[in-house]
Amino acid sequence: MSTQDLLQQNNAWLENAAQHACQRIAPIWPLDKSIAVNPWWSMRTEPMPLVAAKLQYLGSIKLLMEKSYYLSLWKTQISTAHLAAAAEALNIKVSQEALLKYLNTEENNSCWLHLGDLLDQQVCHLHKMPWRDEIVQQISQFCALYFQYPERMQHTGDAQNGFYQMWLEVVRQDRGIEIIMAESGLHEQFFVLPNTITALFTVARQNIGEEVDEIGFTQYCHALLLDINGWASWMANSAWQAELAHEANNLIQQLLAIRLAWDIVLWRHANQQSSEKFLLIRNAFIQQLIDTDAMQQAMLKQQRFGWIWQTALELSFQQQLHAKLMEQAFNNQSITANQTIKQALNSELHAIFCIDVRSEPMRRALEVQNSAIKTSGFAGFFGLPIEYAIQGSAYVRPQLPGLLKASITAVQGNHSEVNHAALLQAATTKDCIGAAPSSFGLIEATGLLKVFNLLKSSMFPSKPVSGIASLITGERWKLMANNKPLDDTELANLVAGILGAMNLTGNFAKRILLVGHASCTTNNPHSAGLDCGACGGQSGEVNVKVLAQILNTPGVRSALQNHNIYISDETKFVAGLHNTTTDDLLFFDPENSLANESWTTWLSAAAETARQHRAKSVGILERQDAKKIKRAFEQKANNWAQLRPEWGLASNAAFIVAPRSLTKQIDLQGRVFLHDYFWQNDPNFSTLELIITAPMVVTNWINLQYYASVTDNKKYGSGNKLLHNVVGGNMGVFEGNGGDLRIGLPFQSVHDGKQWRHQPLRLSVYLAAPQQAILDIVMRHQHIADLIKNYWIYVFQLNDEEKSIWQLKGDEWKSV
């Protein structure tokens, strides 16, 4: 083999290792399209405890709570029986005494040390900031500059290296780093860095030497990315979107190259400053690369008792839910479609809500108003693969889960120029105020007016409005695919599948309310994270209005008869919206023909009931007049200084896919996603497959984002809201004026100042369907099998015939 062939083979080996490391980083979405993401999604092919050990070693990242947390739950929530069952489930033989002793002992948390950390240990300059802080700050500020002003930062280099080359250009002009760090000669090291990332990886390998193999180099690259995990996650989204569009994007690889370049600079600089000290540092660095796997295995062993406590906590929740299902549901109700069909025949109002956990208390509040009310749960985007666009404007936003790509554009016609101007002004102001470098100047210029408006909105709250929803009019929607309008037949083909998935193909109620949801808050950069994740982090208003219009169109109803779906003239679909901050239930009546119908009063009564139930949890005295409680909720929604306008999906813990009759008599305390499903009406289990591969994955993402934001808010949460500065209008936030881009939930979204409001539990999924049907679907989809086999999620089967609950472990069912 020639020298050139060997070089190419070596380059391929290095690039493969780097790419593998980049693939371990999960994407995040922009603030204005924020959706919950499982931060460990890309590592689901490995058991969660093993991933926990790796991340603890490589990045000091926690997937378990502090020991004091579990100790505080001992004898109150976690019992001796829970511990014993957890130890048995994990196949670990240990005494209760040993487990309690574990919670009272300190651990040796030896973790990966970056080259800069080793330098700081060897040479301590009290007037310098740590190397790691300086490196993260420099890279982070460059990324913010690059993505906030792309037109100014365009580089003439090729797409595979342009981002990296632009960084080289910037850092080579910055002599301040050498001065701040008091490191004479440092600046010149940036000029000898390679100009391509391929060459850079080769140089890195030359520095390390032959001792490190591909696995070791992958771990090294992963540790570097974890050091700038926020920006790495941002760029992972670029790769995600590019893959959906079948395009190439290597931004995250270039970011890795930048972080690796810093190590090369420090490597060479340290060698020049003192070859003797450098030799000690080099040996220590190389040795930890060689020992990485052994250290991770040691961490795995060290954490095994912690996973018993975590599993015991989850079992304590599951056993309580199992008891309620067995005692209150199985003993009284059969999991069949027959009763639901009979109920539909007698229903005056059928309200279909998003499966969001905040819908569960509202559904209970509505159902108790009258026996003629039926509620269902369905994915919040209501099955519409749409993006929302404003006619005459370049503004477009997705209204579907981040896992999917829109194939239809929903446009409202004949918008006035005033609306376009208002949209442009609002967007421009938001970008200016949100941008970290310019926010103070703009607020100073508009300070008095801004203060007046903030005080006015706090003292005299107006009707809460969610985001751009104020520009949505009552005009009809036009649906376009490939720049062509969809006709009634095409629309019927679209909604026939949606109705089938809803089990809504006959026996229609007189009024069917399609209820999306939105959160209304003020001065909250993370507001989209409180909206509908199934709608791409937006209000569900567009989706329900579009679907109601389609289903009320005579031509579409006529075409639906070809699908054996017959909707009488008496049935009307009504778009509605659940404001999750104020618990108002709104309905949209463009023809003003429904206001006097009896069911509209049920909505107001249900809203009062829901607010009374939720008041205490958000710091409102519940023993008040209903009007005062409503006023207090509205003030909270409009208060620009409110850190906790609502708790969002905090405390989510389970996903039940079954007829409502199974859970109707149970108070699930807003902890459960509820999706209606009748396997008897799904002969080929295609609907079940959609639920398992889409909504179940979305709920896993939500669940583990909340989990991660609690177990490690420093790495996977965005920290203190009081210190947030928005980066680039919508990219994310800095905590303060620097550091890495912060991702995940703010501390105030999961903690009330005294205790955690979200308990980190892996999601428990309950499916009312035959075992073999569930198993067949799981085996057809590797990513689902990985989630179950590797302990990222629990899956149970609700067996109506045997009145029992079974758990799927690997590819076998075990009786609970």
C-alpha cells in the first residue's frame, strides 16, 4: 500500500470517528419553534445506565439525582418492597442495609480532564480564568456572531470548511486572548493551524500518537463536544433538517474541528513553554485516553446502586397507577368500543383534546358538567402535515412534530397590508430586543414607554393572546401542495385517515369540538416550549381551524362517503383552544351561530373547575370567588416579571393508549398523556403502529427533556431565568453574557424555590392492545425496540380478557 493510500485510509478512520462522536449529540430547536427533545436520543442504542456512566466520565453529566434526594423519599415514597423489586428487576443482589449505606457515602467521581484542565493543574496563574472557561467563551461568542449575522460572516471557502475557516479568520485577528490569558506566543499558534478540517484531524492524531485507536478517538471527540454541548446541539438541528431535506450539512463536524483546534494550539504552546512540564501533561492525557473504557466501566459499577434507587422510585409510581387501573377501571369497565359507540349516540358534545398532560384535568372538568359530554385524546397537530404561511409574506412556520416534514401549506388569503406591517414590526422589534449585543441600547431608547406598557399589562391585563395568533383572521384557509390548491377529493383523502385514527368514522355527535392548546405568557423567551410540541412549538389554533373548515365543507363530506364515512348536516365541527396558562376554553365561531347553545356554558363551567383545581399549585388561593381566581390567572399570564406562569408538562410520568372508559373514573393528577384507541376497530393495527412510532416517541422526548433538566440543569437545563439573555433573536439563551448556549428547561420551570416540581421518572407507556400486535410493531422499528430494550422507556400491556397488566422486557412479556 502506497503512502498516499495509507494517508487516505487514516483520514477516513479519523473522520469516521469524528462523525460517530457528532452523531451522539441530539438536536435542539430555535426558541420560537421550541419542542422538547430527548437529549440522549442519539445514544438510545446503548443501555441508559451505560450511557449515564459514559457521560458522567466524559462530561461530568448526571443522569441520576443526588443521593440526598433518594434518601428524602425513603419510607415516604420508596418502600422496602420497592427496593427489593428494583434490585430483582436489575438482577443485582444487595441488602437493604448496603443500599442505605450507599446513600450516605461519598463517591470518587474521577472524570475526564481536558488538556486545558491538565494545564491549569500544572501551572496555576491566579490572575487567569481557567482554560476551559476561556475556550468555551471564545467559541460561543464566535458562534453567536456567525449565526446572528450570516450575511456579514459569509466565507468564500467551500461549504465543508467555511464555518471553520471563518473562525480561523476571526481568531487570527484576536490578540486579546493572548493578553487576557497572559500567554506570550499563544497567538502565533493559530496561524499554523490547517485550513481544512480533514487536515486538522490528521494533525490531532499526529499529536496523540499511535497509542489511541478509533474508539478512543471517538470518545475524545465526544468529550470535546460535551464541553460545548449547547452549540453542538444547535448544529445537530442543522444536520437533522438537512437529512429531512436530503441535503448535506457538516456544521457540527466543523464545530468539533474548532474545539479540537484549541487543543492543538494548547498542545503546541505548552510544549514551547516547557517541554518538561508538557511531557507530564502529555503522558497524563494519553493515559486517560487509553483508560477511558476501563474508567467508564468503573463508573457503571459505582452507579449500579443508584439505578436501584431510581428504579424503585419509578416502581412506586407504577404500582400506584396499576392499582388504580385494576381496581377502578378493570373491575368496572371493559376495554371495548361498544360502550363508547353507545355513548357517542347520546352525546351532544364530543370534545377532542391534545394528548398533552395538561388536557387530562380539563377533560375531567368538562366531563363532569353533563353526561351528554364525551371527550377524546389525539395528537395535538390533529394529523395535519401542514406549515402555516401568511399570504404576501415570507413568514412560514411548521405546525407538526419535529420528527416530520410538512407536505401541505396552509394560507389565509386577503390579509391587509396593515397586518403585514404589524408582523414585520413585531418580528423586527423582537429580534432587536432579543439580540444580546443590542438589547440594552434599544431598551434605553424606549425605556419609559416600555416600562409604562409593562406596568399597564400587569395591572390591567387584556385578553391573553398567544404569539402570532393575533394575526389569524376568520377568513377561509387555502391548502396548497406543490404550489397547487388541494381539491375536495384530495382533502377527503387526507382527513379520512385522520378520522380513522381518531376512531371517528360514524355516530357523530351534534357538535364536535377540536381543541388545540396554547400557553399565554409575557416576557418569556421559552414561551414556545409551553405551547404544543406536536405543532412544532406553536399554538394548535391553526390546526384545529383548518381541520374544522375541511370537515365542515360540503364537498369534502360528499367525497368522504367514498371512504364509507357519512357526516350528517346536523353535525358541525368547531375549532377550540385550551389556554393552558389561564385554563380558559375558547371556541371559534366565525358565523356567530353557536353562542346560545347549551354546551357553550359547559366550557365556562369546566374552566372554573379546572382553575379551582390548579390554583394552589401556581400560588393562587383556591378558596376565593371564581371571578377573583380567573383574574389572578390572567394577571399571572400578563405579568412580565412572572418566572413561573404555569408548570407546563412538569410531573409527566405516563402515556395511556386506551379507551377513555378505562381512565374516566381516575384522577390522574395531570401526570398522564391520554390517547384514545380501540384495537377492535383497528384490524391491521396500522393506527397502533402510528401511535407507537410517533406520539409515543414525542412523549418520550418530552419526558426525558424534563428528566434531564432536573438531574442536570447545568448541562441540559437553561439555568436561572433572571439571568437570561436571548441570543440572535431565537437561537437560545446565554445565562448572563457568556458561556455555552443554554438548552433545555429553565430552573424555575421544574423547581418552585423550595422543592422540585418535576419528579424525574422514565415514561411508563400503557397500551390496550393484543400483546403480539404490540410486539410485532416494536420488532419492525429498531428505534422503538432500542428504547424498550435499553431501559429508556417502560412499555406495559393492558389485558382486558385476563384483567391483568404485562410488561414488555426485551422481546418477552412478563406479568406485573
